[in-house]
Amino acid sequence: MRTTLPIRRAALVFTAIGALALTGCGNDGDGGKESKDGGGPSKGTDTAPSVVLPKLDGEKISVAAVWTGPEQANFVKVLKEFEKRTGATVTFVPAQDPIVNFLGTKIAGGQPPDVAMIPQVGAIKQAVEKKWAKPVGAEAKAQLAKNYSQVWQDLGAVDGAQYGVYFKAANKSLIWYNAEAFENAGASEPKTWKDFLATAETVSASGVTPVSVGGADGWTLTDWFENVYLSQAGPEKYDQLAQHKIKWTDPSVKDALTTLAQLFGKPSLIAGGADGALQTEFPASVTQTFTGGAQPKGAMVFEGDFVGVNIAQTKAKIGTDAKVFPFPAVGAESPVVTGGDAAVALKDGKGAQALLTWLASTDAAKIWAEQGGFISPNKALDAAAYPNEVQRTMAKALVAAGDAVRFDMSDQAPQSFGGTPGKGEWKTLQDFLKNPKDIAGTQAKLESDAAKAYKS
């Protein structure tokens, strides 16, 4: 069901990202002020809105999401504009992972939010199966048809009915690096996994630990695995494993874990070693890479385009101090994995449907795009809205993929396996980070947990 970027094209596109970063051509200032292609009003201009919304004076709407910090603040800006245009009052409800459990508690207590931002395809399916989710209305569907490739519509559909509006997407196949640390070490951007390990050793020899891993958040480890697996095993195997049509005891999983152990099995290459990584949450894994001057705690950090939000909390500038290259090719080509957050209505009503319509619009996407640390799957959004050239290039690549995007594997799985802290894949890969020699035991545990989750 989930197809990928044509791998060769993806590799070329993301090599371009690395080249842009290497030359430092990213502009972290006001690159989004000019709109050249009519994808939405530019900053500071009064252009006709791209979407018509109903008047909702006095209506109260609640939206639940797991976003915190800068992501929450930027999303609230999107909600504030909706309030301004409709007269409604929107309340942000902080949620926790796993979001299905959080929503279940709210629904059981008779206080479900009107809309929830759901970050897993599997969780959308669960919400539909539990009869929580409400189908997308005609106005939101019209925005989706106008602004989204079919694959993003399909990702939000269950059994042919539309339930989700994917508002925020991510390219989860990027390695960000501290330019000063690389320069001091005489290191260059690697293209292959073999070169990546060699680069890590080069950086280590310069006195800086090469890789920062946010192992306290198990989802980062699933992303490490997925990128290695997609590149090494290929798209067909990826789809089979994502749908549990092959077991986690398959030799292809053994191969991927063996590859990953080449990094995880060398504590000197990981900031704080395995124990330190398991105590490092994702935001800290980023900020510690871009602070500390010539002696950061880590020279590289792997994760998606949203790393830009955390880099913004440091003094580093994207494109000069903080640069990026595609996840190195383990097999023939570099992998490209994407993720995303979909808005799903949990209440019938004009307000919830209007909010879905708004989130499917170009105007809504433009507001967060201008803040950075965000990529929209909205193909009608003018890339000039993004604040720097690196961000613009990543966004263009995602849109250029069209209907050929492969979605995060753990987000396709039942949430009990692929999206729950301290359980399933998250916990087993944390254990693997601590003991990467136990590949057979890791496979057996992954398969045991997956089998239970896919049956339930």
C-alpha cells in the first residue's frame, strides 16, 4: 500500500540537499517573504484567502496533540488564525503517547476533543475501528483533492472512507552535523554506510564523539532501523515487514540489525555511550550537537527535517553552522522514509469539520511553514514560504515524490507495537542499543510482540 520515493530520484534530490548545506547557501532569515508562484499570501501582504470558512461565532473547539515546546507554539499560531477567520475559540489540549490510550481516557470520561492530531497510520485505523473517528466532510475533501497527492489522501483513509487530513509531514532520512566539528576533523559528508562509519571514526580521532542518539525516545531508534532496513532490504521487503507479512525473525531483519550494531556496538562512537544515549531525549540529542563550540557532545545527529525546530533553540544557523546530508546508502541507494500527523474529527459538528478544512488549506500550511521546522504535504504551498533554502529543498523533494512516498514503518503498525513508550518495538530497540550483540534475542522479542499486536 505504501509506496516509496523512486529510490534513485530520491537519492539525487537529497544529494542536492547536502550540497546546499555544504555551500552554506541556506538563508535562516526572511527567505519566505516573497511569493512567486501564487501558492498563498506572502508575509505582510493581503492576498485573497485560499479557503472559505464558515462563521462560528461563540463556538468552542478543542484540539489534542502530542506537540510540546516550539511545535506546540507554532501550531497554536495556525489555530489563532482560524479563530480570527471564523470567530470560534480553539483550545489546545496537550496529549501524551500513546495517543490512542490518551483519547480512550478522554472518551471514557465523556470529554473527547473535537479534533485530534494523530501521528500514526495505525492509530487512525484504531480510532476508526473503535468508532471514535468521524468521516471528513465535503469541504475538507475538496481541499484535499485540490492540494494533496493521492497518497496523502490514501494515508488518511480507512476502507476507502476519508478520516484524516495530513497537516504536517516529515522527511525522516537526514543526518544533521556540526560544520565546525567536521571541519576541525577534516571530515566530509559520507554517501554510504561504510563511509559513514569511517567518517565517525575520523571525527572521533579529532577528540569529538561523532554521533548523538536520542535513545530515551524509542521512536528515534525505530527510525534508525527503518532507514537501514529500507536501503538494505529494499522496498518490497519493507512493505512486507510493515504489514507483518514476513516475520521479524526473517534474515533481512537480522542483516539490518547486524548493520546497525556496527554503530551501536561501538560506545566510543555514541555520545555518552549506550547508557548516555538511553538517558538522552530527542530534543537534547539535537541541542547537544549544536552547542559547546568546538567541543559539542556529538558531531552528528540523525532525524527528520523537524530537527530544525530544535536547532533554532541554539545559536547555530542552518546552512552554515548546522548542515545536513541524506541518510547514507546501506544498499544500492539512500533510503527515504516519511512520517506525518493527521487531523481526525472525534465529534460531529460544524466546528470540527471547519477545522479539518482549514488544516487542509494552503493558508494554514503557510503559517507554520514560515516558522521553520515543518514540512507540508500540501503541493499547492509556495516553497518560498519556508525560511531557508535547505528547508525549501526538503519540502520540494517531498512534494516532488507525489504518490511515491513510503511511510514510517512503526507508524503503520498497531500502536501497541510501533508507538508505545516502554513497550513493543520502542522498548526492544532500546534493549538492543544497550546490548547490540543479542541480535537473535532482539528478533525473537520483536516477533513475539508484533504477533500479539497484529492479532489484536
